[in-house]
Amino acid sequence: MIPLALTRLVLTDFRNYTYLKLETDTRPVVLTGPNGSGKTNLLEAISFFSPGRGLRRARLKEVGNTDAKKGWAVSALLKDEEFEHRLGTGLITKIVDGDIQERRTVRIDGENNLKATDFGSLISVGWLTPQMDRLFHEGAGGRRRFLDRLAFGYDPEHAKRTALYEKTMRERNRLLKEGRLDPHWLSSLEHRLAELGFAIHAVREETTARLNQAMLEEEQKATNASVKAFPKAEITIAGEFEDNVSGLTALAAEDHFRDELAKRRQIDGRAGSTTYGPHRADMAVFHREKDQEAALCSTGEQKALLISIILADARLQAGLHGKAPVLLLDEITAHLDQKRRQALFDEIIALDMQAWMTGTDQLLFSELGERAQFFTVDSGRISPAELC
């Protein structure tokens, strides 16, 4: 299997890079260098080839180089079997009648006027960052976004549905807050929310079922090091909406959601938000062997659970699509002992996956040897690195 891989990355006025052109092959990429040198910025640039606001969830104007006045741009060459695709995205700023206008651009193989969700038909990008070490202790939003990114890999339309759901919900919230209670307008919006909401819920349920089954099957086989090194997770989706529609047909669930939205118009108007629906769901994760909530596990165990989930996802995507996703693993070796590092690297290689990994110490990636390509990052400059 030839991996799905980025073989050229070009950054213009992105974070601390005025201009950078990096050529790679299809092997995993290791970026090492001191803190603040720009390693994470490279991963963030790649993360914009997926729906959403990237791995830092930054506003688009915050991503540009502070010296740039015309926005920023990221382009890449994506290799997929014998095909190559040219990807591009960025922010264009211009002044119209004295006002600054900003617009994100998306380009695929020369075609413009696309949306970020269109990248999903060609590439699936996942990531783990040090900030996600707190995933099980912070609000439900981060866990929900993590699950939705996994779902994009099985159903690229999921990204479009979630974006349209959020847009429709904001419009309903605005009408209710302003007291514009036109029943026909609200009913139309609530009908759309009901259709989109159940579809979002169904994809999340299917994604968790796939992942749980994949982890259970790998645990039963117990034939490779990654299975033994990383604890298996049990994922469930928790929430009032999720409990109420469990076991209902699609039509019955949509009717229920639509009726509930209509009942809560006054409540939602006072709250200034929609108080019921799949946008309030939470992803609950349990350590299967310990039968313990992830939030109660050690920091190392929590990170190992997240790695177990993304490896299961990569195996599933490789089986379903014939290619694993591109993974962005920022400071991935933190909290991992030598056994788990070796297991992670071996699994990445076994899946023919192009993972982009960062760290401050090249020695922590030495088990990869010639199986990966190494680069040194220093103050926005990048150069090939010799193996230690």
C-alpha cells in the first residue's frame, strides 16, 4: 500500500515563516528543535487541509505573519497512489471602501471557490497536541470536536452537516433573542435542525461503534506491540438528546427533536442559545481494562488512551479506504516510555502512514532510524538532519 502523503509543503507569511518550501518523501516526518522554533506551526499549516480552524483553533487573521498585510497562504502536493493533487488554502485581505475584508480561500487542483470541507474527499488529517492532554478534564466541546474529526474520515459529508447545523442554529438563536417569533420561519429552521441533528448523531454513533469494535478485536488478537502497549478505550456518547433518541427510528427521532425545539423557544430565547440537541453531546471514554473513567486515569494513561483511539481509527481507515490518514503528532513522545514509543513507531510504519511528529530531542525518535525522514527546525529555518 502506497501511503497518502504530502510531498511538498509551501508556507507564505504563515506564523513565523515568511516563506518556506519543504520537500519530503512518503515516509513519516520527524521535526526536532528548541521550543518556539516553529515546529508546531508546520503542523498547524497542514491541519488547515481539513475542516475547521486548525489544531490551535485560531482565528484566521491570527495565523498570518505579523509583518504580512495581505494574508497568508499554505499549499501542498498530495501524493495518492499514482495520482498527485495540488492543495491550497489561505486568507486574502483587501480594503473595500475603507473597510478591511477577509476571506478564506480553498483551492484543489486549480479549482477555486471551494470550501475547506471539500478537502475531505482527498485527505483525512488527524492530530494530537500537548493541549489535548487535558481533553478529559476540560469542557465537552473539545471532546466533541475530537470525535467529529474522527467521523470526517468515514463520512466527509459530516463536516458539511456540522457546519450547516451550526449556521442554522445561530440563525434560530438570533431570531429568538431579537423576539422575531415568526412561526413559519422558526419551523423551517427547526425542521432543518432536526434533519441535520439526527444525521450528525447517527454518524457519531456509527463512528464510536466502529472504533470500539476495532479496539476490541485488536485486544482479542493481541498479536502486535501496539495492542499490548496501549490500553483500549470504550467510547460512548452522552447527552440528554442522545438518551432520548436512543432506539428511535430516524423519522421518530427527527419528529422528537423538532417538537422539543418548538417547545423550548421561550427558554432558548431567554438563554440566548439552543439548550437541547447533539451540539451539547459529550464523548465519554473509559479505560477498558480498569473499567475506569479516563478523567480518573494518570496523565500517561490518558495520553495512551488517546493514542489507542487514533491508531484504531488509522487501522479502520486503512482497511476501509486503502490508505491511512495523515497524522500530526505534536510533542508525541512526552509521557511515553521507550516501550510505548517503539510500539507507536512500529504501528505507524506497519500502516504505511505519513505521520508528522515533533519533539525537542531527536534521540527519542531514534527507534525509527531510516524508516523516517528527519529535519531540524530553528527559528523558522528547516534543514535535513543527520541521524544520531
